Amino acid sequence: MKPRIFVTRAIFPDVLDRLRTHFDVLDNQEDTPLASDEFVRRMAGRQGVLSNTSDRIDAAIIAQLPELKAVCNMAVGYNNLDVPALTAAGIVATNTPDILTESTADFGWALLMATARRVTESEHWLRAGKWSKWSYDLFLGADVHGRTLGILGMGRIGQAIARRAAGFGMTILYHNRSRLDAAIEQQLGARYVSKAELLQQADHLMLVLPYSAESHHAIGAAELAQMKPTATLVNLARGGIVDDAALAAALRERKIFAAGLDVFEGEPQVHPDLLTVPNIVLTPHIASATEATRRGMANLAADNLIAALGLGPHAGKPPTPLNPEVLERRA
Ligand code: 8YV
């Protein structure tokens, strides 16, 4: 009998077909949003789940799923998973690192450029038929080249963003939980500074840190007040890292110049105040959304699930585990 799995969200049909060769699959191709009791109902008696960051899998849910053996997130971020609780229950957890680094970094730059140079704001104005003449002060933006880029969170994606900054001749400052090796700092041309210094000196501040209780509202009113009034802020990481209400107020009061957000507290709901400020670029959590990258993420999550449930060429050795100690215990 094939192991039973649940794929919580719609995914590429060919990846679903691949999963079907190994598993008895319950899918959700209609993409119905699932409350936690519905999630538990669909998961009952299943050994694996291919999850999305919108699926909260915590200790209370795990306790109701005694047959669960593997949770494979199709995302690099895994703040939706209680990894210690999964580990304690002997359940393998995996994510999809690396595969999305470069596309996400590309998108970070798209947001930064659009934000600094007012691309969407001016397009909306043009589409509204308001363009009647050239003016010297039409949509004056903030320069990017030669300015100071601040990166909060210097993991894989932060480093990929820093590498791209070299082409813009920027000064690169970063703050991170731990400092990078001197050799990597040198390669990236990035200097470690305190968070306060980063806030004060950045002309363009990029958020790429993981979300946790510690990073909740890492950028709130107090932090925004420390930034330059000419600065831009880009959030590529997770919604809860920025206090959206405080950001909307700071933008309205011109405490900072502009912001670009791909992620939101409580998404897909967007704080109504953010929708009414002009100096903001808003995108629906699409930083990793290229055909190749999303397909790569889906296939890597599938590879993890197949291997974690003891099947395929890498049985027992999922490529990107979050809790390898569970695999060691199983071996
Ligand atoms: C995903 C992401 O698109 O990888 C992550 O952490 O935020 C995005 O790439 C999304 O979370 C899907 O689960």
C-alpha cells in the first residue's frame, strides 16, 4: 500500500503526477483555504504533507496526527512550522533553500528600483490620463547608484542582494544575528554595523531576515524614526517583521521617502492604511515567483517528501532537512 500524503495547496500538475507515482495523494488543486480543524481532518491517517507557509503546523496540531512522519514546506521560510515540536514527535521537517535565492534577490532589486524611482506610482498616474507635459520635477525619485544599501538579515538571499549591489557602486552595510566571516565580508564588500547604525545610515534598507518572535515588528515606529527622511524600505521577508500601521503613518508623514512590500502582516489581507499612501509599491508575495524557481521549489519539496517517507533513490535522506537529528534517530 502506498503511503498517504496531503498536498495543502495547488501545485504544478506534473509535480502532483510525480507524487502520485509514489503516494496515495489527497490534493487541494482548487486551493481552498484551510482552517486548522479542516487541515487536521484532511491530514487524518496521512504520513506526509507537502505544506505551504500559510499552513500553521504547531504542537496542538501535531498531537492530533499520530501517523505523521514528514512535513515538507515548499518555501525557504518555515516560521509556520514548530520545528522543535516536530522533532520531539519524530517527524522530519524540510524546506526549500538555495533554489529560490537568486530569483528572490532579483525581485528584491525590482522592488528597490521601483520604490526608489516611483515606477508604479508614475505608471498609475500616466494610465489615469494625467500626463499633459514634461516637467522638471515630475516624479523625482531617490538615486540608487553610489548610495548606501543596508541589509537586515545577511543569509543566502541577503548575500545575493549584496552581490548585485556591486554593479550599482553602492556602499553595503549589514546587520545580522551573527557576523559573517571576514573573507565573505570582503568578497561582498559589506561592512557589519549595529542595527541602529544600519537604520541611520542606509539610503535603501532591505529586510531579508527570518520571521520569529524575536524579529516580530523589528521595524516599528521607533525604528522608522531613526531612518533618513530620504530613505526607502523594502520588505522581502515576512509581514510580521514590519509594523504595517506604523509604516503607513511614517510614509504619510514623510518620515521615510518610500517603501516596497512583497509581504504583509495577515496576508492576503493588506492593512487598509497601506493602500491609501501613494509612496509605496505593493506586490502579492511573488519574490520567488518565476516559472523555473517555483517549479524547482515544488520538485525539491517533492524530493524531500519522497525521501523522508523512505522512497525513491534517496530513501531516508531528504536533500534539505531542518531537523536531521530525526533522520539520525531513525537510521
Ligand atoms: C513562497 C517564501 O512563495 O520561500 C519562502 O519562504 O516566502 C516564498 O518563496 C511562499 O512562502 C510559499 O510557501
